[in-house]
Amino acid sequence: ILLKAIIPVHTCSYCDLSYTDSEAEDIKHETVCNFLDILPPSKIRGLRASLKMTRIQLADLTGFGSASLSRWEKGTLIQNKASDNLLKLLMEPSNVSLLSESSSVVKIVDEDAPNFRALKIDSYMQERSYGFVL
């Protein structure tokens, strides 16, 4: 498949060598994402910014790894279609609220341990707790 994009090409006035830069790489990456109907890095960064979340907060909400989110935002990796679908669903505020309400991870704000996390034990987990002890 041949994809077309207009990218800036620079030419050295001294040696006449032509080269591209990171802007050209970003344009090529976005062209591939558009072809695949996948959110490009700029839209993923924009989504997270609109949600006013850090990568870690978005990872906690979605179940994605924060490293994966970082790679998607930087354009070093293209997310799969299932992950992209969840990201697109997060553009609707009611879906974010729904995920936030059903999250089993609770942040406990404590001066001594500001990053401490605890699990809520719901009835489903309680019934299956025979295999381990918390």
C-alpha cells in the first residue's frame, strides 16, 4: 500500500545533502494512523490533557500500562485496534465517569505514603478469596 504525505525536506546549502527531521517522521506516523483509523499520538496526548490526567492516572483508569501510553503518545508504537477503541470511548465524558466508578483501585492520600494504592474487595473477589490471603 502506497500512502502519500507532504513532508518537509531540508537541504544543506554547503553539501547539497537532503534530509528530513522529526516533524517529517511525525507526519508520516500520523498518515499511517489515519490510514489505519487509529488515533495519532497528538490526539492521544490531547485526550489525556482534556481529561486532566497524568499517564499513571490514565493507566489506572484504563488498565493500560503507563509505558504503553508513553509509547503511543510519542509515536514509537501504534496501539492495537482494541486499545484504540477504548481510547476513542474515553472521548465521551460519561464513559470516563463509568470507568471511574467501576474502578477497583482506590488511591489513598497519606502524607507518609502518597502513592499507596489499595484494592477494594468486592463480593466477587470475596467469594474467590479462598485461593489466597490478603
